[in-house]
Amino acid sequence: MHLLTELILEAETQIAERAFTGLMFALYIHDRRLKYYPETEKIIAALKGHVFTRFFIIQVIKAQDTEKFSKKFREEIMPDIIKHAPKIQDKLELDDILPDNGEDEKNPKWRQILNENPDLMDKLEELSKLQMEGTDVFMSTFAMLKNFSFFKTMPHWFLPFYKENNMVASVLAEEDEDFRMTFLEALEKSGHMCNSDKYSFCLNVKDLPATQKKVMLQMFKQELESINEVNEDDDLLNRSLLSKRIITAYIQDLYRFFKLYREKNEFDDIFSYKLDFYNKEFFQKYFADNDLLVKVVDFYFESSHFNEAAEIYCLLINNGRHTQTIFEKAGFAFLQLAKYDDAIEMFKKAELFESTTWINLKIAQCYTKKGNYSEALFYLKEAEKIDPDNSKIQLQIANTYLSMEEVDTALSHYFKLELLTASNPKVMRPISWCLFVLGRFEEAENYFNNIISSNQFNKYDLMNYGHLLLATGRDEQATTCYLKCIQLKGNSFEDFLHSFYQDKKHLLKHGVSEETLNFILEYIRMNK
């Protein structure tokens, strides 16, 4: 650890970032032992608040999402690309992209094909954005290219990519000099791939067809132009960006080693740990301050790592960082974790700064999840005071009254919602049900007929209409309606029976006898 600290403070670029990464992982593993080595602690103290810390922590969080992203890439993005590949190949005339005169004009059909497939466009834009942010988008692609003999030698997994490497020179020895020089220079300077993947790329490129190499040459020339433009910017900014890229690439190299190396089971996979640096004593003492924790927790939060986000928000609160935003986000994180009491506590503390519609709705949501409808109603009413014509608030108030079996009051709010949403067909569903429960059959039937005639009905609409028919003495029509309900896609007799028994009390209240119900159920059972 002494050596690593010295390298971080004194070594040149590339070595310092790698030393920092190694030191942080070592300290994470041996956090509890550090207090027994005061001399080591003194040396590490020299790194307090080091600029590499944020780069490292954010990239570790991203590394933990690699498998999730790889799965998404395999199951969502690639199938779409493959599905549209024949059409793209034909419409974009891919075999004739590069004109013989060497001009670099863009093919106008590229935008057309993507505009015709907006879902594919969105996914490709998301992929590009994630790549620019440092997400490991190539793991699933290059995982298949780690079987070269080059990767049988363990140190090669961690070797920085440089174009003078003898292995690289020998692999590309037979390539055209223009291609070789441009390709290697662009690959060396590129910040989008880790070192391990760059070597995989080189080892694989010799087997590519000449046409693909021609396309690649143009791509890499454009890449070099972009890189050279960036290099003309502020030098201090470049150094910071370079350090970030080095740490990103090295963590991705490590990830590939622990996941793909043929003897990986001989090593303790650091990425199998929780990697909650914020909970470690060394990190809190030497590397973390509230400003850094805010940046880290925001990244956890935006990445939907709500368990880690909740822990850090509590840490910030214990450190005296009391802001409405922190309490709100802590409450939201606990809500996503179904820790409703903790969420309520945080939302109520946020409310002390300012009572907002959003906070009141979230507190109401927590109480609803807990089944405490009276408390939920209180906060919904508070939200209604702030925004009386908000349709979402009216819907939640109506739903809460319905859950409390105060059907008449629920109905009045559903009617108000109907006015606010210009006769939204979906609002007719709870209105028709409330009218049925209240015995206002003629009004209910009008709503049921409107729902069914709109062809937007579901299995519950048919069941509820069947209840109405049964309650008004039209047993045969009710039975037909129930059978149609069961035959709808996604329904079954068992599901129907479960819902029917839940509604049975309303049918009995409206005068349908137990004998009639049993007879109809038996008939349905025989004819379903």
C-alpha cells in the first residue's frame, strides 16, 4: 500500500490511475485491518479528497450494472438490429456506401431508414449515450473474442494498449500501411474501448473481409479527426478526461479478467462483493465528503440502485446534510424498496420545508400500500387543497373512498374526474361499478353499454355487466355474458371464480338468491 500511494502521488499518467484503482480495492477488502497499521493510515491520509475518487466510484457502480446491460443488449437491442438488418442492407445499399471517387458524403437514406424505425433509433441513441457516459457496452460483444492464445497469458488481460506492441505489429503485418497506421493510432487514442477489447479487435481484424476494412478505415479517420479536435481544448480538462478514461478502461479490463479468464475460479472475484465503499471506514475518513457523497448518491438514484441510494441519503442526513431534496429522494428510495414507514418519515421531514402536491401524494401512496386508507385520504385532501382540479388527485381520492367502501362519495369524485378528463372511457369503468353497487341499475347499464360498444372492454367489464343483468332478473343474458368473459384471452374459469366470489356479497344484497348463484356457476362450469 505504501508503494501504491507513492505511485499515485508521483508516477506518470496511466500508472497513477491504475495504482489508485488497485489501492481502493485493496482498502475495501482490508478495511477492518487498517486501524492496526497507523503508519499505513498516515500515508493514505495524503490521498484525502483525491480527484480520482469520483471517477473510480462512479465507474465501479457502472461495472455492477454490466450484466444487466449485457442482458438488455442481447435481448432488446440486438434482436431489433438483426430484425431490421435485411431491410437496412437493401435500402441503404451497404455494398455501395463508399463511392469510387473517395468522397465522404453521407448517404441520405441512413436517416430515412432510422426514421421509419423509431424504436430502433431510440435504442441506438440510448446505446450511444451510455457509451459516451462510460457504460460497459462492449462486454457481451467482446466476451466471444477472448479465446485467442494471447489471453492465455494472465498479464495480457491488464496490458495497456499501445500501437508499438510486437504482437499487434505481427498480426497486422500484411495489412496496407495506410490502414495499419490509421487503425492503430485511432484505436490507441480511442476512449470507447478498454485495453482488453482493443487487443481482441486487433486479433480479429485480420479475418475481416476487405470491404469491411475499407469501411473501418473511413470510420477511424473520422474518429481521429474528432480526437484531434478535442486535443486542442484546455489541457487541464484533457488531463481530467484522460484520467477518467484510464480508470474506466482499467476497471473494465479487471471486470473481463474476473469474469472471462479461463482460470477465473482460482481468484476471488472483487466484483462479486457489494462494493459499498461509502460504508467503509477508510472511505468515510479519507476520501468521502458530503459533496462527493451527493454526486455518488445521485448516480445510484438515477441508476435505480435504491437500496444503496437510501443508505447514502441516511448517511448524509446523519452528517447534517438536511435539505428538502435529500429527504424527498430518501423517501422515494424507501418507497421503491417497499419500506413504507421509513418513506413516510422522510417525506414528512421534507414536508417541513414546504408542503407540495408531490410530497402529499407520495405520503398518501405509502399509507395506501400499508392499507391505512384514512391517513391516505387525509394527505390526498391536502394535495387537493393545493391543486383542486388535478385529475390524478381526484382519481386517487375516488379510489381511496372505494377501498374504504364509501361508494357514494367515491362516485361523486369519479363524476368530477369524468368532467375533468372529457369523458375518458376508462373513467366509465369505476362509475358503472359504483352505480351497480348503489343499485342505480339504469344509469349503470348506460355506462356498461358505452364501455362494451367502444370495444375497450376487459374481462371485468363483462363480469360486472353480467352482475347487473343477474341483479335485474336477466339470468340467461347474465350467464351468456359470464361465458364470454371466461373466453377472453388471458382469463380462465379459476380467475373468474375468484373474482365472482369477491363480488358475491353485492349480488346477495341486490336480491339474487344463493340457489341462483350456485345454479349459474354450475352451468358455467359445465359449459365453459
